[in-house]
Amino acid sequence: MATRTVLISGPESARIAAATALHHARQGSETLLLAADDPHRAVDDLLGVRLGSEPVGLERCLAAVRIDEQAAFRSALDGYRDRLAPALDLVGAQPLDPEELTPLPGTRALALLRALARAEAEVLVVAAPAPAELIATLALPAQLERYLARLLPEQRQAARALRPLLAGLAGVPMPTDKLFEARAAASAALAEAGAAVTAPGTTVRLVLDAARPAPRALARIRAGLALHGLPLDAVVAHGAHPASAVDSPDPWLARTAARQREQLADLAAQLDVPLLTARQPDGSLEALAEQLYRAGAPGVPASGEPWTEDRLAAENLLIWHLPLPGADREDLELLRRGDELVLGAGSYRRVVALPSALRRCTVSGAGLVDGTLSVRFTPDPALWPRGQRDPSDGSV
């Protein structure tokens, strides 16, 4: 059975994640709560348990674990130490001993990806890092694989017979097969992590402060998620006033609660996913789970990956569509670079390889309508004579 993975990010993500995991466990699903939020152990404090790299059983169907940056870092380097030794010898570098290794900036992202790929549970609930860090982490496998493909293409392995000759001409040793073995191992690890990120059951759930909903900031985060094809299944407004507060005898509380209710109603109208509300954190995790999921947990939305519309017969066009809910036209950037599109939405970037049919076209325009970026492609007569179709390309 495929794992249902829910990554919860934003203020009070630890508390929302713990309540979410409790809900799924009490529905009978084998649930694992993964603490990957911060080094300050907010999840540990909520549960009253010091979490480590081995799962701790909390109750029937529920266990919790914390990502181990140190172990993930050492494991990653252990896998490549022998393979990279010849390359290090070329530059006279001395490898580090295991006891010298300490996590570097970025190792938390690697640890989270490793944990996602190896988790064994029906439901995996992650108390995730802040949204910007989470998006960067989930985009990492595709980005690193692209770098590997550019810096060390697999096709170079075909030139093994020429390496002795090249070494003689250059006067220095050429990279050995160990380097390509390391590249293959890295590619396999990235594929494993990427499969966990893009699995049909993987979604992101954003948490915001009900007192300060910040709809524009939420829209920018949504656009960043959508740019990388990461589905958002719900938004949680945490710290909401109870419904009875609007009738409070305290005028300030009544006005504040009424304004908050209006703001959240406006926000819900702008969203195409559920807006869940949770009151101030003064109750138990059981009460919070009941508040959030009294109508059931959100389902898995449709994938937001790009797709191509065929208008060749009518308009001599192919239209490439990418859902970008929340995107602002002024924040969008679009650049054609060879067989790729470089896309930008605010501070977020993604490089997308074009389907083969679109590679033989020129970009003739683009627009953002109803939260979808549409790029128009016209067949290039020099590469694709008009009227000729490409039946081998399943994208059109």
C-alpha cells in the first residue's frame, strides 16, 4: 500500500502535525509522526517524549521519530568515500575520518529527503520546516539530478576506451570508473527521494496565524508550491477565536473576533482547498484533532504538473499549461533556454525540460489566466514542417 504523506509547515506546525497524526492513528491507520521542524524539539515537548532516530511507540497505531542529521550526513558520505577516493587523490585531498564529520548547512534537507524515502507507514505526518525551506528541500532531488546530468552525463561512460589516450595527451590521470559509479549511486538516491516527493499521496498542508492571515504571503507560498508541482491539500488557521467570542461582553474581544471571522471568510473564498480552523492552543491534542478534522481529513488534490494542449489543426499552436494558483503576473519570469523553460514565481525558480514536440517549436506568447500559466508554441518550419505531427510524442 502506498504511503499517504502529509507535510505540515508554518507557525505551530509541530502542534498541528501531532494532532493530525493522532487523528489518523485513531482512525485505524498505522501512522508515523516525523519531527523535522527545528532543532528545538517542539514535537518532543508536546508529546513528553525525547525522540531519536528510532521510532517510539506512543499508542496503538501511532509512533514518532526525529530526523537524524548526523546519521544522514555520515551515511551519505560513507556511500561515496571509496568511490570518490581516486578523484580526491588527483587533487591530493585527504578524506575526513568518520569522527570528524559534523552536519553542514543543508544536511537537514538531505536528512528529511532520506526519511521520506525510507518511511514505512500507512500515513506519514511530517512536522516540516518553514514553507520556503520546505519548498527548497522538496525541489532538491530534481535540481541535483539536473546538475548531475549536466556535469557528469551518463553518455561519458561510453568513452572508457579513450581514457588512457586522453590521460597520455593531458599528462594527468582521467577519472576512473569509481567516479561514474558514484554518479550512478547518487542518481539512484535522488530518484528514490524524488519518487517519495512526487508520489500521488504526498501533499503539503500550510499553517497560518489566524490573527494575521497574510493572504498575499500565502499566495506567494502557494505559487512556489505549484511551480514545483507540490499539491496543497488544505490551509489551517491556527489560534482562531471561538465562535462565541463575537458575542462577548468585552467590546474589544467581540470586535477582534468579528474582524477575524470576516478575514478568514474572505480567505476561504479565495482558496480552492479547505480552510481548517483551530482555536488557541489551550487544549489537548485530542481536542485539537477534533476541531480540525470533525468533517474528516482533507483528500489528495489532483496533480499540478504541466500538460500540453494540441491546437495544431485549428490554430497551428501547442499550448503548454502549468497550474500556478496564487501567482502574481508581476512576479512571473519566463525564459526559453534551448530545450528547457526557466520559470520564476517571485523568489522561487524551476527549470522544466520541454516535451520533444515543443522543442521543435518557438515560443509565440504566454499569459496567466485564472491561476494557470499558458505558454503558446508555434512549430518551427525548419524543424517541424507545417502539418507534420509527431505520433511518438505522447504529450500532444
